[in-house]
Amino acid sequence: MVASDEYTACLNRLYRLRRFGIKLGLDVIGGLLAHLDNPHQHFRCIHVAGTNGKGSVAATLASLLTTAGYRTGLYTSPHLVRFNERIVIDGRPVDDQEVVNAYNAVSGAPMQGREPTFFEFATAMAFSTFHRRNVQWAVIETGMGGRLDATNIIHPEVSIITNIALEHRAYLGPTLAVIAGEKAGIIKDRVPVVIGPAQPSVLASIREAAETHQAPLRRLGVDFRIRRRPDGSFDYSSPGHRWHGLRLSLKGPHQYTNAALALAAGEEIASLAPRIVDADVVRNGLQRTRWPGRLEIVREHPTVILDGAHNLPAARNLGRYLCGEAGSRPVTLVVGILDDKPFRAMLRALLPCCQRVICTRPRIDRALPAERLAAEARARGATVLIRPTVAEAVKSAIDMAGPDEIICVAGSLYVVGEAKEVLDTPSDMV
């Protein structure tokens, strides 16, 4: 059993790598992995990129593969509460000893011209752990973009691009078409690619990349389809399979699209993982999928919902969900947003069904001041309170809410993570 101080020391050294910021490119991650005997070449991969939904798609695919009986790794970012959440095997985050083992393995690699970034180091840790644990399949979510993202060192069996919106323009480019070209950088020679709804300029960039790499392209609504039923279930159909009356554990109408992408990707790897298209595996895998902090209901009476909603498309999805779910129930929004996000537009999307807004600020230094959010919310007619920390905001919301009301914590995954820390304490302390 690892001593807690050893685990903490490793994480402290790892987090100090954040001072090197974001550096896109594959040379450093390639050097780290070469030192580790290229662990990523010892298991099969699925690669997922996009602006929104990529984590849900990755989690769904991992659940399908685990349900089918394959030892499955899942690598995602960021974590909500503990670093271990980034590296998951068969539905369970790795333990502290595995984090220490992976850190020690990667830290022995020689310098590759510059210090690795936090994300490069963490990616190498994940791949090392998957190899050591004899993972058969690994579902890998990109961190940022695709072409020069550290995860793009892998050679997947299928690539998935969920959707594209304007984000990280300083790194990925100024237009949807350019950003799509960066995301499409995960497409490999003759490796099939599955994509969701796409604007014309986005589709053109992805199609060009697919044609360049002779990669078969499968599009939702063209090559595979879903049909929602009034009872909340849905049907999936493609030339190869038809599944009827499927149900999701993940909430929100956008999750039907994410599930469809996961199922289509599953079809693409069925020759290598045939059990993934078994009808019982499909049904059970969808219902066993867990993706914390995304329309996650963590308490009842009052109902407490956590949803990162960290950019404009996600905020719009959440706003629609709240308006449809709340009915006549009052909603309190606990919100904190980072300074690189379109906070005014996000608030416009989130506020219509909220009777009360508690503005706060997570601990990360990139967060907007709560006072700035509050001024915008008041300008839109909201009843607004300010609490300096997420913990105080969550406690205030619970104290003020009646048992039939809804509390929604949103605006950033950092806010959601801090809220989970509070809500995981015994109920008499909150």
C-alpha cells in the first residue's frame, strides 16, 4: 500500500508541470513513450475528438467494451476531484499506488529538448498503466484539438469526431473550418472515422482529411440513424444492425447523438471485438455508462444537478434541459465561468428557467470574478447572490432551497469538481 505522502508528493511534482502551459506537438510524448518501450503499441485504441460530447462518447464506448468482457482502459480529462479519475480500467479509477508507479516510470525518461507539459506527462502515465494492466482496448479522449494533441501518438482502430464549435482559437485557429482541420488531424490512413452533425465548412474539412487518408467516413443521419421514442427510448439503425427500444443512463437529449456515435464506432471494430455488437451488450452497456459531472443528479430533496456546461454549446444544452425538466419547480443556479469563455452568451442560455443565481469563483486562477458574473446576471433581471467560494455557494443554495426545488451547479468542470468535494462530505456537514 502506497503511503499517502508519497502519492501527494508525486502529484505535487506533476501539477508543477502546469507552469509550462500548453505546448502542442508529438516529439516530447514520443520520447517519453519510447523510454517506456512504446506501451501504446501493446493495446488497441479508439480515439475521440470534438468540442462537446467527446467524454460522453468515450465513456459510453468504454462501458460497451467492458460489458462485452474486454479489459478496457479509458483516458479522459480533466478530472473533477482526484487525478486518478483520468485513468480508468474496467470502470474503476486506478488506485494511488498505480499513480505513483506510473509517475515513477515516466519521470525516469530523459529530457526531450524541453520539459513535458502536465498533459504530456499524464498521457504517458495513462498509456504506461494500460500496458502494465494488460488492457485490451483503450478509449482515448483528446485534450485539445487533435493533430498536435499528445494523444495523437496512437494509431486507433476507429476515430470519432463528435462536433466542432469555436474554442481555443489561440491554439486551434480562428474559424470553424480551421478548427475542424485540427480536430480531423486524428484521422489516420485507412482508419474509419465516425462523425456527428457537422456544419458545411466543418464537414468539408473533415471530408478532405478523410479523402487524403483514404479513411472511410460514416456520418450520423446518412450512414447510421437514430429515432427517439415518446417513452424516452430510441432505435438505432444502420446497414449492419438494428436495435430497438434502447435506453440511456446519461441524461439530456444530446446524449442520444453521443450514444449513436459510440454504437457506430462499435460496429466499426466488431471484426476485432465481436461481442460489442451483441444486443444484450448494447442494451446493458448503454445503461451502465457513467460520466460524472455531466447532468449528474447527486442528491434529491432538493434535487442537485451537476453539469460542467463549460462552453456555449454545452450551456445551451443545459439550459434546454432545465427548462424542460423543471416545470413549475424553482431552480437555483450556482455558476462560475473561466475567463476564456463567452460568459455573457452562456448566462443568456442558462438563466431563463432559473429563479435565483449564486455567482462564485473556483480556485483556478483563470476563473472570472464572481462580481463580474453577478453584474451580467443582474442586468438580465436575475435575483443574484455572490459567494466567494464554491463550497459556500453550494451550502447557501442547499440552505435556501425547498425540498421540491432544483439546484444546478454549472459553468465549469472546475466548479463541478469543487462542488463534488463539498457534496461528498456527510450530509449533516453541508
